[in-house]
Amino acid sequence: MSFLLQLWGGGGAPFVYDPATNTCKDTAGTTCRLLGAIPDVWDEVGQWGGKVAIASRTDEPSWARDLLCLFVTSSGQRLIDVVDPNLVEMCVQVVSLLYQRRPGAFFRSQNAFARAPVFIGSPRAHSSSSLFKGTRAAKRITFPTFKRSPAFHIPT
Amino acid sequence: MIFFDDDPQNIRDVGSLGVLSVLTPQGGTREVWEKGLADYGAAQKK
């Protein structure tokens, strides 16, 4: 979830989406946008009827979830609607990656290689974050857990 | 399946499983996406 790297200004959820620019602002007023060709690439996958799988280490899985529900592809399809809900694993980021499953292990366990045409991983830039030094993974959050959570919502 | 990631270790791990894996050091750019599609197409023809 590389777009989260833009959000280190002390803000965070809830986000305000601007449909005119396909950007989100956090509570500190920091603007977050999709990087690179992601709006076009995800749009192509969606138009094929394909799905994107996600295995991402992030400090803020709930922000990633919220932003996936807000951002849209270049044709206006929400990112979350291009994701295979059975192939999402977003772990809380820690310094030592030894405590976490890597994408290969996750997708092997889910038999993902036979099901998802596209997988987009995430940067590892957070791995050096001093905020999490000495900590380890507290929990693993899967998409079904998100959906069952009272906090889960799909902004309209 | 095409696997995109910016971590060379993940690319090695997933590539070793026989999945076409594309390193994305600059993130999800048009260039790496098209390379992935081209490589995938070539692999399918073999």
C-alpha cells in the first residue's frame, strides 16, 4: 500500500475524498494520492474481469482498507472492487520481518497462484521506521475480518 | 498470475514458485506493468 507512505504528517483517518482529483486528505490536511500508473493498471485489470491480490506489511492496515474504499481507477471503479476479497492479507508492520509471513507463503497457503492474475506488493520502506523498533506483529488482519468488523464501512 | 513487488527477496521467493515476478523499484509504473504483461504473454506462448 505504497500510497500510505505519504501519510506521515501526524494525521490519519478519517479521510476526506475529493472526487475531482481522486485524492484523499487526512485529519492533518495531508493529501494522499495514488502513485505511478496504479489508476490505469487497476482499471485494466478490472476491465478484464481480473482481480488483484494484496499481501502487504503496513503500519496502518485500517487506513489502507479505508483508502481502498475511497480511491477509484481511471474509469471510476473503486479499488476495493478490483480486489479479490479472499486474497488480502495486511499485516501490522514491524522492524523484524522474521515474524511475518512473506507474500510467497501467504499466497501458497491460499492457492492464490491459480486464482489471481495480478498481485501488487508494497514497499518495504517502513521496515526502518523507528516508531516500531523493538516491536513485533500484534495481529494479522484479513479481509473477511475487515468485513465482519463493526468499524468496516464502505464510504459512498 | 503476475507478481509485482519492490522487494528483491519477495521476487526471488515468489519467482522460485514458478510465478512470473516483476521487480518494481520505482513503484507501479506504466513501464513495469507493460513489461509484466509482455513477459507474461511470452511465457504463455512457450
